[in-house]
Amino acid sequence: MVLTASILYWINLRHPAVFPVWAPWDFSWPIFASVVLAVVWYRRGWMRLSAAQRPRPWRSVSFGIGIAAMYAVSQTHIDFYAQHLFFVHRAQHIILHHLGPLLIALGAADTTIWAGMPSFLRKELDRAIVRRLLAVVQNPVIAPILFVGLIYFWLIPAVHFRAMLDARVYAVMNWSMALDGLLFWAMILDPRPKPPARNHFLTRALLLIVIAPPQILLGAILTFSSRDFFPVYAICGRLLPMSAVEDQHLGGLILWIPGAMMSLPALIAVLAAMRLSDDRKTITRRSGHDEL
């Protein structure tokens, strides 16, 4: 991993023009390491789990697609286009914050990666301070506010202007969206009932309904506005022959429709998990009565 990353970093630094569109536009050690380690630990965890505990093949495929999508929008030339077109930037964040983490959560990534992690790292992540932090972030009141609030915050024109021109703030923006998405969807799509899951199935279903209207509202504002809220793309140079308002309208539609509609498949998954949980409880109760 280190050798491959070093080669990619050197080529990106010295000969960026030789990279094809699927190669890194701006190579990032943390992103590369995070993706590779997640895949390695997922595979190792899958091998360590018993046959009954292993995620089903469709879940592993879901994990692979999700992590590949997140890597693609952050470590290929898609990231370059996202810095020069508002609607591509919106698509990038839909994948980083919505689609990618949702698919990873469906892939049972938390339990499988946990099983594949080195024991010393599991010990560090199992500290009380980490558990308390997760309890706050995945609280049913705070989680939806944080989920929607980050979308609004990074689209405040002054904040967005700074983020698109400062590489450090740009990295913080993308990492915050990705991490919040992973924590939110892992909490929502946990197939277990409470306890041991943090929230009841119906609470999670309600959260999915709650987060949709604010995204629809913001998407509609951007779609129907005749004012350019993000002049930074004109300063950086818009890559396609389109006006600023047209670019903004497309971005608004992406936030409005795919962003808000992401709640629907997640809601179906939550309700399906609730039904399966109830079925298992019914079978357990019947088995107990039969033994008596």
C-alpha cells in the first residue's frame, strides 16, 4: 500500500499530465489509506467471521460499490470537475454524504470491518470517550440536525467561497460530509433492534422523513433562483459552456431530487429490517412455548 501510494504521489507531484481521468487529480494520502485499509479490513473480517455471521454476497457487493464510488469522486479527475462546476460538486457531495455511505452501511461494513481490524485499534476505538462521542453524534435529535446542517453550512455563499479556494478547508468540507454520512447511515441501517442498536426502527424511519423537506427546500431555492449564489466557479473557470444560473439550477435539482429521494430506499430497508426482527422474535417465542 505504501509503495503504491508513494508512486501515485510522486507521479501526481512531478508528472500530473500523464495521469488518465480515472487516476488521482490531487493525490491524498489519508483518502488512499482509508479506502485501502477499509477494503483490507472488510476482507479480513469476512474471513474471520463464521459462515452464519458473514454478510451475504449482495451486501459485500454493496460495500464494494459504495467505497468505490466515494473513492472515485474524491481521487479521480471527477474532483477536478467538482472544483469548476457547481452541479458536479453537488453530485460529488451526494455520493460522499448520501449514496456512498448508504451502500457501505448496507454492506454491513461496521461489524465486518470491526472484526478485521487489529486488536489494538479495536481497543482504542472501544474507549468510553469514543462511545460517548458516537452516542452524541448518533442521538436521534442531533443526528438529523447535523446531517442537514452540514449541507446548509457548506452552501452558505461566504463559506462555500472560502472552501473552494482554500485546499485545507476544501479537505475539511469533504471529510466532514463523508464521515457524517457514514455515521448517519450506519445508525439508520443498523439491522438490529434497540438494544443493542442505538435507536428504535420507528425512530429511524421518522428521521428519514424529517431530513427530506429541508433538502427539498434548499434544492428548490437553488433551482428556481435567478441569482448566482456561488461566483467562485466563474473565478475558478467554469469548464462547460453554460451560464452560472444554469449550473446552479442543475446543482439544485441534484440536491432536490436524488438527495431527498435517498430517504426512500433507506426507509424501505429500515422497515424490512423491522419486519425481520419481529419475525425472529415471533419464532423465538414460539420455540420457547414448544419447549414448555
